[in-house]
Amino acid sequence: PKDVKAPNKENSDLSTSINEFRTKVIKEKYDYTPEIISLAARIIATILIELLIALVFGYREKRLFIFITAVNCATQILLNIALNVINYKIGSMAFVFFYIVLEIAVFAIEAVIYSLSFKKFSEKEQPKGKTVFYAFAANGASFALGLWLSHIIPGIF
């Protein structure tokens, strides 16, 4: 057809410019700041509640607190990445289902890590049953806090 022009330097540059403009507009219009603040708030809330539960269980050593904080940062970041991908790819109904499933997985992972590692970070004897129960109580408390916060501040999730 006469209307279709063979690619040349001039219209190739125009096509490239349009694509660069679209890419730039898309990148510049999405502000990640609220999501980053929300993620940080969730991680901080989780760490605070789990450290409070650690105190209740008699875990008071600085090295244990640092270890618990590091483990929670890792599991919370992985959990939140997974939930964001699920929400984006599958939808909000799947998000709710997987939120519960993945929280159980986080409990299991933390229970194993704590059972194997608390003895390295504490001078006191650490019975495995106590560390598993701590992981259960701490994750249960932070999960409950998360549910409560989601009703009080819906935008945090």
C-alpha cells in the first residue's frame, strides 16, 4: 500500500522517541513512596510486637534481639513481595487466601530457624519446644496486629 512507508532513519527515530516517551511517562507517574512507607511500617510493627513477645518468653539478650530482627526483616520482605505479586497477578481474593497460607509458612520457617539458631545467639540453654512456641506466639500476635491494623488503617496494606 502507498500509505505504508518503508522504515528509514526519520520514522525509525520518531518511533523510538514515542516509545521512550511512553516509558518515561509510565516510570515518572508511579510514585512508590507510599508503598515503601507502608512496607517499612508493617516491618517495624512486626518487629516491635515480636520483640515484645520475646521479652515475655524471657529472651532478653541483645544478640537474640538482633537475630530476631534480622530474621523478621527477611521473612517480612519475602512475604510482602510474594503477596504483592499474588495480588497483582491473581487478584485480591487470592491475596487473602495466600496471606493466611504464607503467614503459616513464615511461622514454620521462623520456628525452624529459631530452633536451630537460638543456641548460637544465647548463653542460656534454649529448649526447642520453647523456641517453636515463641515463633507461634510471636507470629500469631503480629498476624492479629496486622489484621487489626488493616481495619484501622486500610491503606497500610
